[in-house]
Amino acid sequence: MAQSLSADKRERQNIVRSLHNRLNRNVLKKELKAFDKALKDSPAQAPQALSKVFSALDIAVRKRAIPKGRADRKKARLALALQKITKKAG
């Protein structure tokens, strides 16, 4: 338990922020799974799914749920994966 009012407030803020971060990361994971499924099942739908993943990554960075470098790295790797699949299919 907190020993002062400011420590008590900080504890409440940390709880709320961790909930928000968890929500943002869960949305991001959901979009990543949808992209992986689209990549395997229907490569024609993958670019739309990639767009949604990019948007979710940008939102997570803006909300400070994940670092910008991690989002940039994921974007590059996902775009490369899509490029490889489209090369094989086309």
C-alpha cells in the first residue's frame, strides 16, 4: 500500500496505464494474427490486412504501448513477408 497521497495517486495511474497498454497490445496481436491468416489463406486479402496492422502499430506507438523502433521493425518484416508471398504467387 502507498504511504502518501502522491504515492497512492501514482499507483492508481499505473493501474490505469497498464490496462490501456494491455488493451492496445491485445488489439495489435489480433491484427497480427489476422494478417498471418490472410497471408496463408488468401494472399489477395493480405495487403488490406497489412494496412490494418500498420495502423494498429502506429496507434500503439502513439499511445506509447510499444516503442517506435519495435513498430518500425515489425512493419519492415511484415512488408517483406508480404512481398515474398506475392512474388511466389505471381
